[in-house]
Amino acid sequence: MSDVLLKNITKKFGSVTAINGVNSQINSGEFCVLVGPSGCGKSTLLRMIAGLEGITSGDLLIGGKNQTNADPAKRGVAMVFQTYALYPHMTVKENMSFGLKMVGTKKQEIERKVSNAAKILGLEDLLDRRPKALSGGQRQRVAIGRAIVREPKVFLFDEPLSNLDAELRVQMRLELSRLHARLKTTMIYVTHDQVEAMTLADKIIVMKDGNIEQFGAPDEIYSDPKNLFVAQFIGSPKMNILNGVVTKVDQNSAQIILPDFPDKSVIVKTAEPLKPSAHVKLGIRPEHFGQTGSIALDMVVSLVENLGDLRHVHLQADGLDSNLCSLLREKMQVTANEKMVVRFDPKDAFLFDSETGQRLR
Amino acid sequence: MSSRIRTYLGEALVLFLVVVMLLPIFYMLAMSFRSASEIAAQPLGLPTSFDLENYSNAIGSMHYVRSVANSLGITIAVTFVVSLLGSMAAYPLARKSGRVGRVIILLTSLSLATPGFVTITPYYVILNNIGLLNTYAGIILVYIATNLPLAIFFYVGFISTIPRELEEAARLDNCGDWKVFWYVIRPLLGPATATLSLFVMLAVWNDFLFPLLLLTDDSKGTIMVSVYRFLGNFEIKPDKLFPAAVLASLPLLVLFVIFQRRIVSGMTSGAVK
């Protein structure tokens, strides 16, 4: 059992509340990703789980045991830092064995564990090198190796890939996935990169301003966001948002006009008791904003990003205060400044309250 | 002015400064090979031969080995204790204490500004009262007290540049404060310790006043006090004074050569990422 339970966890720095009564459960063996913009409190929460930051109030349970005030080394967690935090005066082998030495593990046992971790991570030839003689990817592996040898109940990763170049980041992401499949240990991973979150996670926790906005499986978060923040944060390019005003309400649907596109209206399925003239936001994912659908909008192409197999077409329209984006897979020719008709299907649209940002289902 | 001329002028200035700095050393070396009568007749003249007689005479009349051993023992003991205690005191000041720590650092840096001679009388009285006057332990304690503020000030600055994540990683590796300091922080202080050691060694080795007053027994005198004995009230013995001065500088020169690489890296550490 190595599940992690957060019960009403709060962290205050003086008068500033960094974490605001967070509740969540990370199941044993789960790969959980904490994601959110800079300053949302995700790293603070991870450090609180590690014991590197005190918990102002609330309870932290690891493997069913209350670890709220336990010493970092006694919690059964191992952490991989963004900057790797390898001891520069020690070799790779010494770095990996240091934690075991500190708890008085026998020499033979240390040797066995270090060589096992080195084998898993392909570090066998680097054991006598110092960190400064290693590349970024190798340092990252050593940092992971140092965590593995301790055989922790929970692995904690604090933006471990953010210092690597794009290619290495993809490679390490795959290696982390394989490692999790192999070790089957609970892993909690902090990132602001939603691609990392979507590709690695069994469960994503989306955070904002010290609060959990939503948690669930990546597909669930993507296809069923609870609010406008989550809808826009998860997904790249981010969700297109159109302003709308409710004109007519039926039992299971509402007619919404789009003030930025005169004479255009959409009928959206919703069971919410909406009032006529209520302001709403309509969210459409870029992949659903293209060449098919019953609603057609006249727009102007502002920029085309060619990614090879697909293109991100950025669009503008009179009165629209932000760019919209269409994800095109078709081979049609699109150039900047030309007019383009973009279509979408109302069933693919998400409806949000303009004021609260909450999803209207 | 073209950049080439500016470069030449710059180099000429550096060369001039080097000559100014080396001139006294050259003078000391040149005089050490000349007889007293030669120096009296022509104070700025060059030696006509490189006879080592002056050196053997100086060594014979100044208890050279004994006084070098005294200086070496005191210097090494002070440097070791100052660097150890200084780093141990600096770690919590750099990392843990808030306002209180800043006040302590401020007081420490203020004590650096206190002129040394102001403290001589109190030190003399204290050592006399506790029975440590004219003992190695007494003068070592005094030197530790006078050099510790420099060490603390020095280490606080250096430790502040060590990433906190290293300590956090060590805490997760089952290290308490002491183990974090001993196994993670202390080994990283090598370049800083080498630089600090140089400053402390120079200060202690070259000091004249404290050993003269606090070590009254001739056999306990340091090398600087021995050299000074050739400067009498009514006469100077230049044929012994200059070789003695050269001999007094030698051990320090050897230490500097040994530590040079680490000292330079300590002085430049933190300059680039």
C-alpha cells in the first residue's frame, strides 16, 4: 500500500495562502501529474508531500500512515529535483549509494541495489564519473537512479524534464513511462507542460491559485472539463472561446447567438436552467474547428504554423478580442490574410458560465 | 587612440605595477647576498657574488628551525580551527536564521573593522588571568578570535551560493543538520577554504605584535619575532636581517605554491555559472 491521501491540506507563507485546503487521493501504483500555471502551488504541494515544506493545517497520509509532521527521510518518499541536485563532489555510484549509507545499509546490499538501478537506467559505464562529466540526460538518469535505490513507496518528480532539450525530453518521457510500468510504484510528477501531463499520467490534478480545479484521467479532463480554466489549460493549441448570449431556452437545449458573428446562432444541448439574455462562453477544441459542421463562421487567416502532418491556422474576425485556432489535417492551401470559412458542430461545443467560468452541462 | 595603442599602454601599466610590487622582494634578495660593509658603502648596489655565508650566519644566530616550527605550528593550528569553526558557524547563519542571523552577520562584519592593536591589552590581561600568557594555546586562541569573523563573513557568502536542493536531497537521504553540513556542504567549501586559509596564514605568519607581547619566552618566538631581533635599538645587522627576511618568507611561499590552484579557483568561483 503506497497510496497518498491529502486531507484538507493548507500551506500559508505569512499572510499568503499558497495551498488552500486541498483534498485528493492518489492510489497505490498510480502515476499522478500535478499540472498548472507557474505559481499555482503544485511544487509547494509536492514539497509538502516530501516533507521539505511544513504543512500549516490538514493531514497527509502515505500508505495509510499519518506523515503530516514526519521527517522527510522517514516518509518513504524519494524525490527527483528539477536541477537534479546531484552531489557534485561524489561519483555517480557515490551519489546513488549515499542515501543507503546514511541509513546504515550493508555494503553488499548497497552494491546490489546500485548495480540493479544502474542496469535499469543504463548507467553501468558511468558509475565512476562525477556529475560535471555527464550530459543533462545522464544527470537526470542518475537523479532517478538515486531515487530508485532507496526503493521508496512514492516517487516525487519536480519538473524533472524542464532542463532538457526537446528531443531528450521526449526520450526521457518515454523512459519514465517504461520505468513506471516496470516498478509499478506510486509516482507524483509536477509539470507546467500539459503535453507531459497528458502523455504520462494515469491521473491529472489541475491546480490554480492553490486550489485543485479538477482531477481525473487525462481523457476525462480533456473531454469533460469542469470549468473554463481547465478547458483552456489542457489541450494544445488551447480551446477556442466564443462569446455567446442566450436567446431562447427549451427543456434540454438553449439557443445562443454569437455577438461577434452577426446573425449566427447555435443550439446547444444543456439541462442547466439558463435565463434568456444570460452571457455564456462557447468552447470549441481546435480539432473540431475546421471544415465540417453545421455552423459556418467567416474569418480571416492571421498566421499558419506548418507542423508537417498538420497545420495550426490562427484566425481573426472583426470584433473578436482574441485569436482562434483551427487544426487542419486536410491538404488545402491556406495563406495568411486570406478569408476562410471555419465550421464546427454544436455537439462538440462546451458551454461555460461567463461570470463563474463553471461548465454548463 | 587605436585599440592597439590602448592595449600596449594597458600592458605597460600592468608591467610597471608588477615591477613596483617585485622591487622590494628583489631588493631583499639582492641585499641578502651582500656584506654589511658593502651595503653601508652602496645601499642600492647589486651583489658581486652569491655567497651563502650570510644565510648560514643568520640561521645560526636566529634559531631558525625552532622559530619556523613555532610559526608553522601556530599558523596551521589557527588556520585549521578557524576554517572548521568558521564554516560550521556560517552554515546556519547563511541558511537558517532570519533577522537574528542577519544581526549576527552584521556584528561579525563590524568586528572586522576593529583595529587589531585596540584588542591587544584586553587579550594580554585575559590570557594573564587565565594562565595562558606565554603559551602556544593562548596565542592560538587569540588568533582564532581575531580571524574567526573574517572566516564567518567569507563562508556565509560562499555557502549562500550553494543550491538549496543539494541540502534538500540530503535531507531525503536521511541527513540531519550535522550530516548535511559534514557530507554535503563541507566538501564543497574546498576552494573557499583554500582562499581563506591563504588570508589567515598570511595574517598569522606575518604578524609580529601578538607573538612579541604574548610569547615572552625566546624559545616560543615565531619567525617574525626572530627576524626582528636583527633590528636593535642602536644598530641594524643588514647582513643577517635580509637573509633572515628571505628565510622567513620561504615557508609561506611554498604553501602558496601548493595551494595556488585552489586559491585561484576559490577567488573566481561564482563568477560564472
